[in-house]
Amino acid sequence: MTVRTIGSRIAVAAGALAAVTTLAAAPAAAQGRPPQPQGLSVTVGVAPIVAPVYDGADEYAFSIFPDIRVAYGARFFGSVPEGFGYRVVNTRRWRAGPIARLRFGRDEDSGGSPFLIAGESDDLQGLGNVGVAVELGAFGELSSGPWVWRGEMRQGVGAHDGLVGDVRLSRIQQFGKTTVIAGPSVSFGGGDFVNVYYGVDATQSAASGLRAFEGDGGLVSWGVGVTAVRPISERVTATFLAGYDRISGDAADSPIVADVGSRNQARVGFAFGYRF
């Protein structure tokens, strides 16, 4: 998915799944409006992922994230990785509307998210825990053939109160029954956001031994991801996801990244979902 905890980075990769239906319909859409889903749809799944223990870590961990998705018609969608949104605008080329996302926190003792299964880090001891944040904002998408541009801007509430934004370009390619979505992304964050996840104040510095650091907002990371989706049966779908992000801007100068972690962040995993 991602400035992000592991859960949020995976959300970007998993968020690409939200585009599968739209993107898969893109070739047909060139000849008219794609078929619109009707009624309630519920999918329950899990996503085993190997990724850095925390955003900026150089140690990797194994986590299992829940993937529960609810959609109603072609406009409302909601899930743990993708957030909850409503397509006020929903045409062949344009989609836009409000969105709310969860950004899971991290534990100073293990470094990990609530979904950590194996692998941890003690690099963050003394920094305190970071709780869950709710991010409220809007999204917009533009489709052009097999390409989709998507942008989001959100305001944090809870663990952080900064502005965050993401821009992603995705391309769809069909290989038999397998749908592959790949493309680059960039993430931005305001100063308040950067300092919650990358900052070290004087008290934290004394407790952790890390140098004090206060950063400004701007570009936080850039990367590339690929998602491959294949139906196993009428109701079961398997998804492979992988990606790489490089932490940039002021966040890259944080001691959490530069001194005890790494700017290079990779991830790989699978997701399995059952649609009721």
C-alpha cells in the first residue's frame, strides 16, 4: 500500500483489489458503461504477509491481516484494508467520493501491528506506543483504457492529526483467468503526521537513546507494487501481492529509519477470500 505502518502499506497493495472490478471492465467499458454490481456482497478472507516489522524497519516479520469486504451495489464499499467509501461520482471514466481509512498503530516493545504473528524488533523501545488513527477525506479515480489514476487526501483523527495523501497509477493486464494490476505510487504527509511516526522528541530521545528529530511535511515515500488476482472457484479468490517502497523526504532522515532502520521497504504475501 505507505509513511505507513505495515498494515497501511499492505492496505495500498490490497487497495489495488478495489480496482479489479473497475479495471477488469475497462476493455468492455470502451464500448459502453460496464455492468454495475447489484445488491449486497460480503467477502471474508485473510492475508498472510511478510513485511518490515514497522514502517522504516530493517527487520522483517510475518503478520496475518483480516480482509473483510462489504459492498452494496456499485457505490458503497467497505473493508479493513481499503477503508469505507461511497462513489458519489460513478461513471465509465470517473469515480469520486468520501472515504475513511484506519491506520493501525505500533507497539514499542515488538515494533509490530496488532496482527503480528512472528518476528519483532526492540528498536522502538522508549518511543511509546502509537495508537489507531482514523483518516477522513476524499478520493478520485480516472480510467483511460487499461490505466487508472487514483488520488486520495485525508485528515487524521486520533493517533495523528496530520494531512496525508496518496497518488497511484495502475495498469490492468489479463492473462487467462488471472488479472494483474501493477504500477507506481507516491505518498505525502504533513509535519504532524511525519513527527508521530518518524519524530523523536527530547523525552523519547532520553528514553530510547535515539537522537532527537523533528521533520517537516512533504514527500514521504515512493514505490511500485503488483497484485495478481485469480478465481479458484465461483466464490473463492486467491491474490498474490508484492511491492517495494523507498522512504524519502524528511522521514528518511529520522533516526528510526537512518540509524536503526532502512529506507528500503519490501513486502510479499497472499490473500484468500470467500464471497458469500
